[in-house]
Amino acid sequence: MKRKRVSLFEGGVAVAVIALLAAILAPGIAQEKKTSLTDIALSNIKQLSLAMAMYNQDYDELYPYWNIQYYCKGGNHGAPRDSASFWTDVIYPYTDKVSVYRDPADVLRWNDYWSGCSDDSGANDLFGPTHPANYVSFGLNEWLTGGHKGNRLANIPEPVNTLMLADSAPQLVNSLPDPTGKSADLIVAGIAFSNDAGNKLMWLKNQSAEKLIQKYGQERLDNATRHHGGDLVAFADGHSKWMPWHKLTIGNLEPKSRSHQKSNLKSPAHTTPTPQN
């Protein structure tokens, strides 16, 4: 039996059809990959939230006490400054995995940013510069640390509306609380633009979404986020979610009735853990 030869025209049509199908399917595949990265990161931030809750339970509702105002600027009131007391280290025994500290969509992959402020220059910090592979993709709300004496869960009037952890290049975030509500609509840039490779947008002074779009453009702002136009946040009551960057405002991350009372209890001592991948 004689086989029919495929003409150049028929071959060209076949190639064109394949190319068309590839063009149609490619965006969907790319979107599915982005979604899977978001799912992994959301699972990780939920595990860190659970670890923080277990730490609270074991230490009388106390949060880790490390705070830049005391460690880097105030000398911790004369007390020793051990880098192993940083929040990433003290909750590690409850996670036992360095991988849960990572967001796979994190392009910056910074180590603990503030380790150098300690007396040991970060040597005892499992996620410090001496352990370059152990980067951290999330930041803890610095107010929860409460300075050199730690803050309590009981001091938070609205845990469901109080930021605990979020996508962030530095491992401490400060959403600049505004109990008066006058700045409620301002974007917390350090969270909203946590994937800003130029390291400019994340350090911006908090301002409205309208002003940001007017100055930098929607596309650039969207590209500075980790998860297709938004970032992941976890609240003090334990729930976590994705939020679009224009919703990452002071008003959405900090309750107006937030208490500023500090705990009188000192934070417990901690030892450097052994990493498990």
C-alpha cells in the first residue's frame, strides 16, 4: 500500500495549529504554576502562625521580645543581645524545618536582616548571615515584640484584625499603627511590595494607592508583589490569607482600638537550635 506524502502546505498548517495551541495553553500553565507557589507559601505562613501560637501557649502568651529599638538602637537596656532570641529562632523548635520559613515566590531571599545588632554579630542565629541557605521570606509585626520585655496576646484587643506575619524581605515589619484612623487608607509598602528587586518601593513612606499608581504605574506595582498582584498575611488569631496590594492598608492590618500596654515579664532565654531541612 502506498503511503500518502504530507505536503509542505499540510505540514505548515499542522505546525501553525500546534503553535496556536501552545499560545493558548501557555498562560494557563504559567498561572497554574503561580497558584501552586501561592498555595505552598500560604501553607508555610500558616505553619509559622501555628508555631507562634504554640510559643505563646508555652510562654504565658508572650511574644518573642526582639525589637530593633532596643537591640539596634537602645542596647537592650544593658541586657545581653543574643541573636538566637530573634523570633525566627525561638519558634523553630515548633516547626523543626527551615523550609517553612520560605515563600517559593520570594526573589530576594534575605537572611535575618537585623542579626548584626546582637552581641554575637548573628553567630547564634540559625537564619543569620552565617547560614546563607536559610533565608526567611516573612516578617513579624514588630509591635508584637513589645520591646525588650515582650508583649502578650492578651494585650491585643482585636487579634482577628491585628497583623502578625506577612510576606516581607526584612524579618520585621512595622505597619505604623494609627489609632486615630487618619492614615487608615495608606499602603504598608514593606508588605505590599515585598518582591521589589530594586529595593525602592518596599522602603517607601506609607501613602495612598492612588498616589502610588500615579507615580509608579499599576504594572510596576503589581510586579513588585509576590503573588500576582498581592501578598500573604497572617493575623494574631491564626487565620491567614492572600490580599491584593491595594488592600494592604494600615486600617486593614491594625485595629483602631489597639492597646499599647507592655508586659512586665521578661522574655525567657533561648538556645540555638539544630536545623532540619
